Amino acid sequence: MANNATSTGLGVLIDSWYNKREEKKDLERQAKNVGAEMDELKQKIQFRMEKAELQKASGALATVSLSEVQHISVADKQAFVKWAVENEKFELLPSSANAAPIRHMLQEENKLPPGIETYPETRLSLRKK
């Protein structure tokens, strides 16, 4: 079957999508560079504030303050999961499954673990000519 995308206007839409994707890539590169510059400035500001023992500082346009946040990390997964199940603290456990090993299990054993289901997703791919 011949490709009639150009004659139906579909080709114009495809090329527009391609152009937008390229525009987005350029903006993402710019954002990455700006983000790196911001990170460098944050480090310099934090270093100087800690050295001067300041909790708050101001410029002409903005104010910054230092605060401390406790981050959570699982050091012993087995112990944590066991404790959460024993204490019925299921809300502390992640509700998503690791897709890669489940896909592998489905391909190798043609079965899914209990409580897991699949659903289809149609994806449209775009490639440069």
C-alpha cells in the first residue's frame, strides 16, 4: 500500500510533531544547563551561609533560608516488610510492582503473580527520515 500521508495532510501533522519534539529537546538542553548553574549557585550560597553561621540571608530580589529535612531510606528491606506485614501497616509499603521482572516471568513462565494484571497501551513512534 502506498504512503499517502502527504496527500491527506497526515504528513504535515507528522512533521509538525517532529519539529515540536526537536524544539522540546533544545529547551530541555537549555533547562539542564540552567539547572546546573543553579545547583552551583546553591552550593556556593549554602557554603557561605554555613561558614558565617547564618540561617537566613537576602539579596535585592530574594531571600534564602537553611532548613533540615529527614529523608527516609530502607536499610533492611526484609526486616521492614516483615514488620509492616506483622503490624498491618500496609500503607507504608509501595503499591507498584517492579515491571521488568514481572514481564520476564510472563515471557518465561507465561503466568503472572497473584494480584497483578496487565493492560495494553498503544504507542506511536516517531523517527527521523
